Amino acid sequence: MLIEVYTSESAILRTQKLAAMKSEAELQPYIDITKVYVSDSLERINLYGKHAIASFAEGDELKLLTLGLKRFTKFDLVNTTRLRRNIADRMIEANGYCF
């Protein structure tokens, strides 16, 4: 879970760094990539948390910890399908990996 947090933070910081060097239009694909990665990472963190809790908790403790996990891994939904298509379109246009 910590690795997911670390890599997500790194992706966000890298995109913020690029924001200072690129125009808004040039930056958009990087923002899309970051949003997709962070969204997927949050899903993995939630799953890993469920597995961890289920491995040591039962009954009321399990319910309480699951509610806590749900609270701390809540995030806004992102249309990753649209973002992935935008990224793929950009790569098709460039006829290769362009990031």
C-alpha cells in the first residue's frame, strides 16, 4: 500500500513539474495519464487494505476496520475509459510511444 502511495505521489509531483515547462495543451496527456494511474492505484490500495483487514480481523472489529478503510480510501470517480482513449489516440497519432 505504501508503494502505491509513493508512486502516486511521484506521478503527481512529476506532472506538477511538467506544468511549469509545458503549455496547457501539451500538458493535458500527462494529466490524463496521472489521473488514470492514481485512480487505479487507489483501487489497488483499497483492495490491499481489504485483504489485510480480512487476514486478522473478525466480527465487529472487521466491520469497524472496513468502514475506516472505506472512509480513508474514498475518492471521486474518474472516467478512465475516456482518458485511456485520449492517451491511445495521442500515441496512434504519434505512431509510437510519445511520452
